[in-house]
Amino acid sequence: MKNYLLFSFFILIGLTSCSSNDVFINETNAELSAQEANLILTTVESELNKSEVFDTKIVYKSSKLLKIIGEYYLRATSDDIVTTSLLKKNQKGSLSYYGISCTSKMCSSSSTQCIPKSDGKACTPCNYGTGDCTKTVSSGLTP
């Protein structure tokens, strides 16, 4: 009976510790708050839809935190369009948007094509479709 109560206590703690302020945490324990992720995605969505580069309205349906070749990225998907945003880690382990995102249809399945370069100045090329990689700069969110 005592073990059952102890087990129930831990389950209750686990269930109540989740909230809408959860963070994305990857295998290296870098974290990005859900609020920051939503702000990044809303900003990039707005910029891309204003530019009318793509023939469909972009509405991100999913996102995930990635580490590619030593850099952190937030990758978001809107149907067959993928946007990858560069993040930088501070001393506390939190991630912040670095102000550059790269968006593509043709390179949406690649982990190294059409992603922001680590210096935050350009996107890596998309070898599948010339001109398919769109760079978006949102300077208002940079750390």
C-alpha cells in the first residue's frame, strides 16, 4: 500500500508539472521557451506572407528544435514549405532567435541545405531548385 501511494504521488507530480509555458529541450539541454518559439514563428510567418514569395499562405503547423553541425535551429513546417531559423545559446543555456530564417519547398527534407549559416548573414544554397531558398531577416528579435 505504501508503494502504491508513493507511486501515485510521483505520477501526480509528473502530471501537474506540465504547463503551457513548457520549453523545447533537445539532447544537449539547450532550451527555447514556447513563448519565444511562438514569437519567432509568428514573425517569420508574417514576413513571408507579406513578401508573397510563395503562392500559398504560410501557417506553421509544427516545429522542432534541432542541432545541426554545432548550431541550434528552430525548424517549422507549413504543408510542403519548411523554415529553419538560427538560434544562439547564452550562458544560462537558453536559446534566442538570431534574426535570420531560411525557407524552401525543394530543400524541405534536407538538414544542411537552405539553412542559415552560423554567422547569420546568409542561407546555405538549395541544390535541388535554383532560387528556392528564401532568406528572411527579422532584426527586431535579435538578442
